[in-house]
Amino acid sequence: MSDSAIHITLQQQHPIPLAVQLDCRAGELLALVGPSGSGKTTILRAIAGLYQARQGHIVCQGEIWQNSQLFLPTHQRHVGLVFQHYALFPHMTVLDNIQQALSDMPKLQRTTEAMELLQKVHLQGLEKRYPNTLSGGQQQRVAVARALARRPKVLLLDEPFSAVDQVTRRKLHRELLALRQSLSMPMILVTHDLEESSLLADRMALLYKGEILQIGTPEFVAAHPETATVARLMDQQNLFTAQVLAHDAQAQKTFLRWRGMELEAAFQPQFPVKQKVCWMIQSAHVLLHRRDRPSRGDRENPLHGQIIEYLESSGQANLQVRIDRELNLCIAVNVPLHVARRNRLGLHEQIGISLLAEGIHLMPYQPLRRDNP
């Protein structure tokens, strides 16, 4: 890890439990994701110098901000902080809001620098406006420009898009993706939105009760959670328990017993035979059987059931398929809307599905509600 990175270690039991070790490279966007109360904003405040953990070690681009002997106050840290509710000065114009963050520059240079930042966030022409005359998205862009005006060594974003509507949020996402190409600093985003972290972040750190459970790309953490707790926090709906029956190294398969059925999974020999495990499968690895033409994949862990929930959203059909009526065992399936309509899917329809072995991911055993091997 280069000196252009930020390294964060925070440890304490009270008043807010923290067990955190993070790093973020220059030009990288790291998302802190987790439920309310998991410690995301506390970590951001600790980086900014607004909160002092009992034990902490923070080094940003080679500069020590906190250790056992030192705690730099906020004004001595080069931090750009973008809040959820903008925190703009209402009595100042857009230009003055940005210039306020450039107070160490000569006045003429401040104006030039502020105008360049306004252009960077696509707000040129609005410099004489006041915050209350701007839309939520425009106010958020002013907040970003003001944060960048501090020439920060790290950019901290505290749920910056949660106060705007969905259309504006998507536009701001695109603008941040474009803007970050020109930023050569670590960027840390706090969000509770898994879709947002997947779109924006290079890596995500999943937090729960002040502890980092897993770090990785959003796609890897979603597909390969280390525990059932991580799978739940990543909103994986198809989460069950089973027992390992056997491993076949030659066929690269692991066999499971689940509800009296035998399942084929990808080869995962680290789980001993006869051991109970948790397993999950993403809906992308659940294959819908076509009614007009069967496919070879239909033979891989085939199941049949009834659609008990059918919702259409954003070009997708989201199904809950009940496999076991008595135990109310359901599999979540998402298919493109045109596929659902071509196959005449709807509530109460009987359908066939297959669980692709390559998508069955095993985890250490944890008791799960309403499912026993």
C-alpha cells in the first residue's frame, strides 16, 4: 500500500463498539455498508477528526492524524466531507460557499479556483444563486465542490444521495463516476444501499455492530459471503442449511443432502463430509425451465413448484417459488420480463427450475429459521 493511501485502525468497546482495520488507495472508492447502528458514520467522523476512538491509528498519505500520542483536530486534517443534508451556508451565494473553503488563498485566486470547481460539477452560471433557490441535486453538487475546494487528501461521502429523488440520484451517480476519474485521492462512501455500493465502489467493507465482517468487491462479497450473517446482510434470499454427503475431485463436485434431496454443488472440499453447512445461491444461478423447449441445464438440481409471489419491477419479474408446501420452502427467482411473459409466468403457475451447481456456495453452519438439513 503506497503513501498516497489512507490506513485506518479503530478499536474500542464503549460507548460504540468498533473493531475496524481499513485501507483505501488513491483513486479508489471504498464503500462502508451495513445496517443502521453498525458504525459507518462513526468511522467517517473518526477519520475526519470529529470523533476520537479510544484506540486509533490513522495515517493519510504519509501524514499521521491519530496514534496513541497524537490526535489532530479536524482543521489540521485535509479532509473533504460531503454530508447527507449538504450543510451549506444559507446566507451565502453558491460562489461564496465554495470560496469560504478557500480562505487561505488570495481573493482573486479564490474566485478563479471556485469558478473552476463549479465547472467541474456542472454548475457554471449558478454562482450568484443562494442554496434555497437550488434543487437538491444542485445543492449536493455545491457541497461536493466545496469539499474539493479544501484540496483534501481524502474525500468522505456520508450518504450523500439519500436526500434526493431516484432520478436525481441516478444522475448524481453518473456524475460522481465521471468526476472520480480526475480525483487522485482515496474516497470513502457511507451508504446503506447495496445497489449504490455495487455501482460506485471498487471495494466494499461490510459492517455489523462496529465490526468489519468482510471486505472485497461488491460482486465478490455478494457471490461469496464468508458467513450466513454476511449473506443475510447482502440481502441474499436463497439461504439454507444442508449436510455434506461427499466430494468428487475428479468431477469437481460436492454433494449435499437437503430436505431429503441430493444436490450437486461446485467442488468445495474445505467442508468435511457429514458436516452441517449453510448454503446459498444467487437468483442469477437459478435457471427457469422453458415450457416450450427443455435445455440441458434442466437436469442440474431440478425442482418444481408453484409461484406464490409475482412482482414486475425495472424490467425484471421477481418470483417466489414454493417448493415445499408443508414447510413453506421458497426459492427466489429473478428473470427478465420478456422471458417471464414468453413463458406465461404468473401467480399460482406451476414451473420448473434448476439450481446450477456452480452457483451453490457453502458457508460454515449457523442455525437458520425454518430450515433444517
